[in-house]
Amino acid sequence: MSNVDLNKIEEAVKMILEAVGEDVTREGLLDTPKRVSKMYAEMFSGLQEDPRDYFSTVFHEDHEELVLVKDIPFFSMCEHHLVPFYGTAHIAYIPKDGKVAGLSKLGRCLESVARRPQLQERITSTVADTIMEMLNPKGVYVVVEAEHMCMTMRGLKKPGAKTVTAVARGIYEQDAVKRNEVNTFIQMK
């Protein structure tokens, strides 16, 4: 939060409320600018982080088969409209030379990338690229499913519509059988 100017956010929120015709001195809105500034600092905390930092500690295990953490909930903010989108991510990789990360590190990487003004496509590729860079696995496959409030609340107005993005790196780029294996596990309940 060190680089976040809370006062500037508060002033901007007041200006937005005034611009839409609200009375910023109304009881229900008195503390809204302060609450929004704190919320934005939290929601955009990923701007102060490097997702690679979560992979500074790795373990060596005699395992060079699929590792999949699925149904990882996340939320982010659409950089085009500054409204939320949220969903689940599924992160798979095949370790090489026994180099594995703690399972929670995959979720922490996702959260770090998602907590900034973002695009779903960028989240998907950044998570995959970070894991490829830091673990040097045989391959990484990341699937992200999300509902975007910019499609639910405005514009198209289609609640429940999900956007799915997928990124394959390494062995998953060429091997459809391996990709299908991960997709089968993702769909299992």
C-alpha cells in the first residue's frame, strides 16, 4: 500500500459522486470515499507485488507427472470499466528434474496477478509464464473461467455468462493428449 495515494482516491470518488448528481454530504455517503480508497488499495495490492517472488522456495521431489490445483477462486477488476470479474482458475504443470513448488504458491501467484487492473487473458498468460520461468517445468496449462460484471451490469447485460481462457506452455502446447488429460481432471467434481 506504500505507493497508493488514499487521499487522491478519496477526492476522485467525491468527484465521481458529485458528477453523477449525488450529495456527498448525505449521511450514507459521508465515509464512502474513505471506504472506497481503502478497498482500492486492497484490490490493487498486486501492483506492489512480483508474482515470481512466490517461487523463491522450491522443493525437490521425485515426481515428474501432473500437478493440478483446480477451482482456485479469484477476483479482479476489469481495466476497461473498473468493475469486478471473478471466477476460478485451474493451474497444472509437469515438474522437471523434481522441482516442485508448494501448492499454495500457485494460488498466491494467481492472486498477485489478479489484484490489479487486469484482463482475463493477461491473468491466464502471466500465471503460466511466471510458472514456466520460475520452475522450468516440462509444461504448464492454465485455464481461467470468469464472470465479468461489465457484461452483467451494463452493455450486453447477460448475468451468468462465463468467459474461459486457456494458455498452454511447453509440452502442453504440442501434446493434445496431455491437455485433454488436464481438461478431464478439471471437469471432474
